[in-house]
Amino acid sequence: MIRVPVLVVGLMLAAGAAQADDFPAGPMHDTVTKACTQCHTAEVVTSQAKTRDGWVSTVNQMVANGAPVSDAEFDKVVDYLAKNFPAK
């Protein structure tokens, strides 16, 4: 009986590791991964293309919804997202 919960936890951890790999390396990678994949799959973020202003709006919305991004991290998170997922 204990094997099923262990299997489920193992699968969840493996999924989390795969999500983290979907974000490009660079400053704020870990912060963005933690903040975004708390509620979303990485693909929800990585499939978007926005201007810096668009990312400001999105990150503001996510912070209002509980994303763990401090005031000190805010601009750096937006810069990371705008650099790696720019408007096309």
C-alpha cells in the first residue's frame, strides 16, 4: 500500500525537475522557476511572447495572486522574462 504514494511523489518530483529545465539558464532562473511553476507548468510561461511592459503586467498580476516575488526581485524577474520570452 505504501508504494502507490511513493510512486506518486516520485512522479511529481520528476515532473517538477522537467519543468525547471524548460527555463533558460541565467540570472533569476531559480526564482522564476519557483515563482511560475508553483501554479503553472513551465510551458504556460515559455509559450508566451511579450514586451517588457507586458511582462510587468503579468508579473504584477501573478504577485497579486501570491507568486513569491519580492519587490527587490521584481525588475530582475521581468528582465529575465522579457529577455528570454520577448514579443515577436
